[in-house]
Amino acid sequence: MIQRSFLSFYLLLLAPVLTAQQAFIVQDQVIWQEELQDYGQIDGKAVLVPSCNKCWPEEDRAFLPAHFYKIEIPQRGKASFELDKVETALLEESLTSEQEEQIGEDFEFLIIQSTANQTHSANLQVFPLRKNTSGQIEKLIAFEGQINWTPKATSSSLRRDYAAQSILAQGNFYKIAVQESGVYKIDGSLLEELG
């Protein structure tokens, strides 16, 4: 009984640690190419878009770039991004009206969590173009912020309430190891054989 109480107390002490929020500082630069990138033709028209490092053209956004920033996290959980500081410059290249329609008034920051080879990641996807109050298009040059992450609750971090009285509180119990998963018949003769 003392061992069980000590273990419960120990798990209760660990629970706040396992669910503590962590902040990961993000500082990144978006390095833009000087000329528009040619992505071929759509409906007979050349697709020219701005391009930058760690960027990928988003087809559903008229091939405008999305910038990616990746960090490792201990496990999946709840993540959000807080932007602290941005550095911008005007986009000098001309865009099509279809491309301009895809650009909002603010830079967009999305978090996508993933797991590959048992490594958990928070992937910050940034849409690095915006329209300023004058209607001009600005490109993101650098940004700083933080990814706030809280782990998801796991069975080991949840507090459990047990019944005060249990039918399992009295009697003898035995643990029997088996070689494979399946259904086993345990009868009196097997128990006698095991001792």
C-alpha cells in the first residue's frame, strides 16, 4: 500500500511538468530572388511568380509562395504562433490581378504539426506577401515570434480517480506472460501445473 501511494504521489507531481507550455523562439529571414520565377503556362498564359528561399508555390493561391519554418517538438499538442516583429520591403515586380486578389492585408502564419520517423515537428507556414494601407504589395524580409506549444494530455498525465472500495482490493492475483496475442483457456489443471 505504501508503494502504491508513493507512486500516485509521484505521478501527481509529474503531471504539471508533463502539461507545461513551452515557447520556441522563431527568427527567420525570407530571401527573395531578384526576378519572377517562371512556372510554365496555364490556359496559354505564362505563370510568373515571386520566389524566395524555403518557399513553395501554392497552386490554390495563384502559385504565390508559401515560406516554411520547421522546429522539433517533444510530441503532438496544441500550438499557436505569436508574431513579435516583422521587416518588410515593397514588392517591385508586377503581379497579375488574379495573384493580387489572393493577397490579404496581413501576413498569414499557420502551424501544421507532423510526425516522421518518430520525430514530431511544428511546421510554420508563412504567406509572405500582404497589401499595405496604400494598396501596395509588401514582401516579408524577416520576422521574429514564438511558437507556443502545450502537449496533448496522455494517459500518464491525467489524474485518475479510483473507487474507494473495489472487488479487486482483496484476494490473490497473478500475472501470466504469453508468447503471442490471442485468447487462452486458463482452467484448474493449468493453474495447478503452474503452481
